[in-house]
Amino acid sequence: MTLSQLLTQYGDRYLQALFTTWQLTFFSFLGALAVGILVTVFRVSPIRPLRLFGDFYVQIFRNIPGAALLILLVYALPYLKITFPYDACVLIATILIPSAFCSEHLMSGMNTISPGQIEAARALGMNFFQLIRRIVIPQSLRSAVLPMTNLMVATMLTTSLGSQVPLRPMELTGIVSYINTRSAGGVMAFAISAALYCMTGLLIGAAGSWLDRKVRILR
Amino acid sequence: MTENNQPVIELRQVNKHFGDLHVLQDISLTVKKGEVVVIIGPSGSGKSTLCRAINRLETIDSGEILFEGEPLPREGKELAQMRAKIGMVFQSFNLFAHRTILDNITLAPCDVMKASKKNARQEAMRLLERVGVADQAGKVPAQLSGGQQQRAAIARALAMHPKAMLFDEPTSALDPEMIGEVLNVMTELAQDGMTMLVVTHEMNFARRVADRVIFMDGGRIVEENTPEAFFSNPKTQRAKGFLSSVRMQDREL
Ligand SMILES: Nc1ncnc2c1ncn2[C@@H]1O[C@H](COP(=O)(O)OP(=O)(O)OP(=O)(O)O)[C@@H](O)[C@H]1O
Ligand SMILES: [Mg+2]
């Protein structure tokens, strides 16, 4: 099929798929950020079992392939009498994996904080949570905007896992399989999705650079 | 200076090792209410470690440290409460890089003392006036000169209404022309009756402001005297050597 044929016949579906990918990316990234921050707090906490758990968590989800995790969630968990809807399974997989990377970025962002600031906060009588909430996490986040931007793009690409389950509405990768089982969309059907991924990635990149300039910490 | 016999900071036979290095050796020292004690000594003699041990940024191996007559709590809420009562000023200022000067000062009063935002801000502005950097309140630390940052750091410590202030070489990282402005703030603080323990190599400041000078070397208190007696007539050979080397450096500057 030609580009114009594909667009007239499936244009609406592509748009819907783009919107679905955006939605998945947005919620996955938010979730990954929240979980990533929590795990990072565990990893620097004064409680050793929590630290070990945090490190273990990151090692697991940094090293598990997304497809394997999704298969686990969709096909293995029901044996344990735990069944999530398909969209939840996709969301969980696309939160857990990026959250491990998010924590790694926060840990390296933390290295930009001078130890003196931590001591100053301690000397003022701040406790662990005040220190984490007021000093450590804000500075780590603000120093990690660019890696987090890359993580958001990676999260967007991970949402293509949604094509492996019957997700409705379909996302950008799923739509290609859908079209190709119906008509001979060929390479062009892929190219449209690829262009939409690319465009989204560029948008995220631009937003990230803008945010980085805005919140970068003067030192 | 108010003569009052109440000890605020008291160290008894304090020992501390870093591995094989015996950094604090049988340190005993009392700082009474309203007193200004200056610690001087060569690099590596343990001055910073001593300062940091007083609010338990460093733990000690043996001996006792008392604050207002109470042993330092080991950890948790009690330790945090005790630290809040001891102001600390560092060589490298250590302002919070991501917050404005005003926020730097209100953060701990709001979080730790549960002060209202409005009161904390008023108090912060008053303190910033007092140290002469009120016009910088909206900037972030990196936009200030070293002298301004250090004065803001003093204001940050004062915002907690500390019962004593520790200064660890507060002017060592400053360009010469900014040292005076920080020392002036410290002098005023001393005149207002603040209890102060100051590690510094500023001999003139020690002469004018200190009630007592402590000379440390190799982890020990080697000499302890009034500033007049110490500077004009040091008793030990090590103090004599140290003083002449510092005076030499001062002349070279
Ligand atoms: N965390 C640490 N681990 C190991 N050794 C340390 C540590 N902190 C300090 N030391 C060592 O302990 C000794 C005393 O250090 P301290 O910082 O108290 O000296 P100081 O008198 O403040 O010196 P300076 O004038 O250079 O600031 C030094 O030999 C230093 O190298
Ligand atoms: Mg020192």
C-alpha cells in the first residue's frame, strides 16, 4: 500500500494509537518516577534490609527483558491466582523496568550533592526524611533531567510491549501488526509508526532540554 | 562578656581514632556560657574533628561530651534536637545549592522547629539584615560572593536560636578582602554574648575576641591560655614554632 492509501484507510487508527502510546508513556514514566524515588530512598536509608532490598530490586528490573516480564505477568501470575487485565500488565512492566533505571539516575544525580550540604542539614537538626525530601531528592532530580529525558524516550519505546497482548485501543506497534494482518501494509505501515515514535522522542527531548535549562542548579 | 560559670560544652577525656591515627587524644575542654574559645593549631592536628564531634557529625571512641550538662544523645530524635541547638558554620559554607538564600534560612526553622512560614520569613529577613546580605535574599548561593555566602550561612545557623555556635575555619576559603566582613559578623555575635567555639588562624580576631585560646597539635591540647598570654608568651616550643610560621605567612601576604 502507498502512504496515502494507508493514511486514508487507517489514519484515524494511527492517531488513536499515537494517543495510546502517549498515554502509556506518560503514566509509565510517572509511575517509574514515583517507584524509582521510593526505591532510591530505600537504597540510602539507614536501615540495612531496606538498602539491600532496594539494590536487589534495581538489579532485578534493570536486567530482566521487558517481554519476559510481560509474559510473567500475563501468563505466570494467573497460576498464583493473580490476574491483572492486559493494560495493567503492560503498565506494570513499563513502570517496573524504567523505575530501576530511574533509581540509577537518581543515585548518580545524588553524587553531585556536596557532602557538606548533608552535614549542614544534619547540623541544623534535620532528620532523615527532612533531609531526603528537602535536599537530596530535589537536587538529585534537578541534576538528572537529561538522563531522565532519555529514560522517558526509552519508556516510550518499551510501551511497544503493548503489541504483545490484545490491548484495546492499540498502541503504535500493535497497530502495525493489526494493519498487516488485514491488508498488505508492508514496510510503509512500519514507517508511519516509526515516524510517530521519532517525532514523540524529539518532542520529549526538546521538553527535557528546556526543563534542564530551567531547573539546572548553579554551582 | 557575661561571666557565667555554667558550662555549655564540656568534653571529658575524649579519644577518637581514624584507623591507626589517634586524632583526638584525651581531650578535655569546657566552654562556659557566653565564652568565646578559639582553637588554633597546624593542619591535621584534629581541630575539625573536635568541632564535628561536638554535634556528633563524628562519633568518638571513648570519653564524654556534654551539652548543657547532658551527654550527647547517640542517635534519633534526641540527637536531632540537640544538634538544632548547636549552630555550625563550615569552611565551605555548605548552603543548599538549589534553594534561595531566604529558603536556606527558613528551611530548618519550618521543618525542625515547626515555625510558621510567615514568622520564619520575617525572622530570616531580620537575620539577613543583621549579617548584611538582605538584598541577596532572592538569589541562589552560587550567585553570591564567598563572604556573602558565609554570612548567609551564619544567619542560617542563627535562625535555629542556637545555644552555642561552632565555627570551623569560617574564613579559610575566602579571598582576603572578604575575611573582614565575616569576622565582623562573628565579633558582633560574640559581643552579643553568644557562646562560641572557633577554629581559626586569624590571630587578630583571636586576640580581640577570644576569652581563651587553645593550641592543638597531634591530636592533643598542648596549650591553653588567655589570648594575651598565649600570643605574647607561648609556653611550649611547638606553639612558638607554629606562631612564628603563621606570622611569617601573614607577612608574605
Ligand atoms: N574521615 C576521615 N577518615 C580518616 N582520616 C581522617 C578523616 N577525617 C580526618 N582525618 C585525618 O585526621 C587528622 C585530623 O583531621 P582534622 O580535619 O581534624 O584536622 P584539622 O586540624 O582540622 O586540619 P586542617 O587545619 O587541615 O583543617 C588528619 O590527619 C586527617 O587526615
Ligand atoms: Mg580542619
